[in-house]
Amino acid sequence: MTADRTSEVAAKMNRHSKFRRRTAATLAIGIALLAVGALYSLFVPEPQTAAAQQDPALVRQGEQIYNNTCISCHGANLEGVKDRGQSLVGVGEASIYFQTHTGRMPAKSQGAQIQRKPAFLSPEEIDAVTAYIVSKGGAGPTLPEERGEALRGDNPARGGELFRLNCASCHNFTGRGGALSSGKYAPALDGVSEEEIYAAMVSGPQNMPKFSDRQLTPEEKEDIIAYVKSVTDGNNNPGGNPIGGLGPQSEGLIAFIVGMAALIGVTLWIGAKS
Amino acid sequence: MSAKEPVERPTEAELADMSRDELLVLGGKLDGVELVEYPDPWPVKGTRAEKRAERLVAFWFALAGLAGLAFLGVFLFWPSSYKAPGGSDHFWYTLFTPMLGLTLGLSILGLGVGVLLYTRKFVPHELAIQQRNDGRSDEVDRATMVAHLADAGDRSTIARRSLIKRSAGFGMGAFGLGAGVFAIGGLVHNPWSQSESKDSLWHTGWLETNGEKVFLRRDTGDPHQVVLVSPEDLDVGSMETVFPYRESEKDDHEALSRALKRSDNPVMLIRLRTEDAQRVVKHQGQEDFNFGDYYAYTKICSHLGCPTSLYEQRTNRILCPCHQSQFDALQYAKPIFGPATRKLAQLPIEVDEETGYFYARSDFIEPVGPAFWERKS
């Protein structure tokens, strides 16, 4: 009988602890979710602001991040390391913005071309690194105050003219990209933000030439961005499929194959005995 | 052998009495054709199947008509002027050209299918046999034909009218000569004999005329806007396409936009990075063609004349997209890869003391672009 009772109590206790465990788990998940939400709201919506201000705390934080992620290729004093990375003195805010936001820096490996990948540094870390590198002196190209759609000019037609004159030789006339020498290439412009296009134009990443504000005025740059945005991201696609966006080659091939098949079909139908 | 069997020809009275069917058979016989099968596709008139076939053909023709009207409507009323992407109008605008094609294409397709269906459903599918004549014509036919031709020539008296013969020969011969000039004229008349003109292959739009300075001008997208280039305009590691400009063209809109379009005008103005500029190897006779870090090369490829405007600012290579020729901007733009064998011509540039703008000291000292017959280098 005692044995019976003990087992009964044990079963009861068991049930209790199970309940407790379940509540604890639910609570823990709730707290974790809340914490993640709080962190998210802390990190994400902060809009990028011009990072030229010399906040000593920010510079110190930037130095730390620099020492953790950039120093092995760019050197302790930003002087660069031979055959690994260039000097960063005077590269300017726009260059740092482009390289880190497109995930090209920190680079995975040395190669013909450093490729776009998800950004490794968070926007706050990028701000800090920028403050640190800019504090080391040398005035480089900067970004304008505006962000996002505000960087699209209101004359995409003129932007198109300028794009075809200055950019299309490498990036293709609708921004599909193209080959360069020895394994390098000009990337396609799909999914590139307005700020990144602007930063690339003023800073000339990798083998892209720079376009100073006297060569292409900021208004002209914004018109170019408006044009790029009007033809990339599936916007220049009235037929439903861009088939590579290469112009007459792929379109001609498809037209030939589809047209020939249709013609053969019709011919067979005409010649068939009823 | 001659397969012709003599066909009995009807007399005039018989002909008048013949029915249309008989006339048809007779016509066939006279040509050696025999109709084996000539079925009526609808032997029983007014069946439902026949009515259905008739409606089907009518449907396609009506569809063609409606689609044609729709084409007119689209052409006149569909929003056709450019709308930037983003707005709701953009979607309708992008459909303009496809709708034109769709409606007119449907219209012509309807006509075609209608005609085809009509022939398939209603025109009898006859089966006819025609005798073929092998070998050459009968001896009689040949002899009479030759006699006929000779007689015609004789009776026209051409054989003894030498004045007419000679004048006709002169007229036809001169005409033939004129027509032949099209074929061989290009080999006779040399379009490049005036080699000092800027329109000859030896010179470009940069040729100085009337002692007027030729400035370097940038294209801003507005062909009538004149913006000149000065040394502080470009960042290091930059490339800009420039075109010739003369003061006298200031208000001449046509000349201004022509300068941007002329095929031998585009010049790449490159500002090398300072550390690269120290490694430059200059071509003999072109030591002073650059201005500091600024070098100006023609954009016209020396292989087949494509625009070589893919400039890599780190490797200092200039690439041609057509056949993958590569030129080294640090070594007087000599070819280092690909089919091109000659360097890109370099434009001698200088900065004007008064205005501070770049100008070309002279035209290129060699022709730009691909080889031509008279060119020896």
C-alpha cells in the first residue's frame, strides 16, 4: 500500500514538474523573442547618416572593428600590405560604404575579382569603421545626404544618354554587366541600391574608373541612377522574360526557333490530307 | 517519242452545243491533261457539317476584321508616350508595342487561316494526270521555227542597214559602260586622294582648320551644350570621352551635334593614377603628347574600328569589346592581347594658358581605326 502511495505521489510530482518545465520553456521563448525584437529595433531602423563627425568613442569602436576584420590585409596604419590590400588612407567615405555594404569587404579571398556577397559588418559597425578610417586623414569622395529613392534624378532620359556614353561599354546598355580582361568582369546592376551606385561612381571600386563631380555633376549621377533603376530589377521586361538582356543574339535565336517551329507546324497543317 | 495523240477538234457548231463540263474535259484533253478524280467535297447539300464548316471559315474572317479594328483602336488611343517604371501608367505603357503586334498579327493570322480553311473545306481536291513530252521537238517544228526566225531577220532589213546597226551598237555599248561603272568605279576614283582634308581617312575631326584651336569637349547628354574639360575635372583613375570643339561652332547647333556623332572623333582622356604615371613608357616622337597624368588616345580600335572604351583603372588596360583586343595605357596604348596589331593613336594635348581648358595641339599624327589600302604602317 505504501508502495502504491509513493508511486501515486511520484506520478503527481511528475505531472507537476512536466507542467513547470513546459511553462518555463514557453516563458524562455517569449523572453528570447522579446529580446530579439528589442535588439532588432535597436539595430535596424537607424538610417545611415553622414559619418564624418569625429566622435572619439565611435572612432575607438571603429578601430577595434578595423583591428579585428581589416588589419591583416590593410595594415596597422592603413598603409596596406603588399599583394594583399591597398592603402586605405584617403579612400573616402563613399569607397568604404560601397565595399562594406556590398559585402565585398572584408574579402573572402584574393582573386581576379572580389565579388558581391551579404554584408559582413552591420550598418553601425560600418559607420564606426568609416569614422576610424576617415580620422586617419586624407579627403576622399563622400556620399550625399539623400538616401534611397531621393537619389533618383527626374530625367532618366538624359541619364540613359550619359549611361550609354560612360557606363554601357562595360555594364551593357541595360546594366546586364559584361566581361573584362583576365577573369575580371563588370557586374550586373540588378539589386544594387541607389547609394551603392552613387558610391561606386565617385569612388571607382576595383577596375571601374572614377567619375568626379566635375566630370558628372551630382544631378547627372542621379539621372544615371534613375535610368539604371528603370531598366534593372525586372523593370525592362515587357515580353515577360529578358532572355539574358543581350539584345539581338538571344532574341534572334528564340525568334528563329519559335518562328521556325510555328512555320513548320503551319506547313504540315496546310499539306495534311483532310 | 511524242506522246501527243491527235485530239479531235470540234467544229464550230459542235463547240456551240457543248456544255461547260464538256468544255472542261475538252480543254484538259487539248493540253494532255486527264481529270481522274474531281470530287465535290459536299455531295449532299445543306448538311449540318457543311453549315459548320461555313461558319468556321466565317469566324476566322470575322476575327481578322475585329482584330484589325482593334489594331486601329490601339494605334490611336493606347497610351504610347514613355512612362517611367513605378507608376501604374507604366504597366499600360509597356503593353503598347505588344498590343500593336498582337492585334495586327491576329488579324493577318485570321485572314490566313480563313483562306486556308476555305480551300480545305470547300475547294474540290482534284486528281489530274498530265502527259509529259520528252526529248526534243519534232523535226518539222524545228525546221519551220528556224525558217521563221531567219525570215523575220531578213525582212526587217537589219542586215544591210549599217547606219542603224552602228548607232544602236553605240547607244547600247555606252549604256552598258555606264552601268558597269557602278561595279568598278570604286577602283578607279580614289576618294582619299585629297589626303589633307579632314574628311579623308588620314585625318579626323581634330584637324586644325584656319589656325583655330581645337578644344576638348565633354558630352553632357545635351548636344547643344558646350562644356570644356580642364585638368582639375578628373579624379585620378578616371576616363572621359571627349570630342573636338572650335570657337566658331559656338552657335552652330548642327556643327555642335555633328561633332559628337562623327565616327572618328571620340577620344579617351585618361587620368592615370600618380604611381602608375611614373611607370609610363612613351613612344618615340610622342614624348610630349601627354599633359602630366593626362593621356588622350583615340577610342577607335586599330583592328576593326570598334569603340575601345572599356578602361580598367587598376590594370590600366584598354579593352575592345568586339574582338577582345587589349591595349596598355602605360605603354603608348600598344596592343598586348588580341587581334589588334597597331597602337591606338595618341592625341597631343595641352592646356590653354588663357582659359585653362585642354586643347589638341594638332590632329593625330597617324590615321585612326582599321587599316586601308593606302596605309603602309
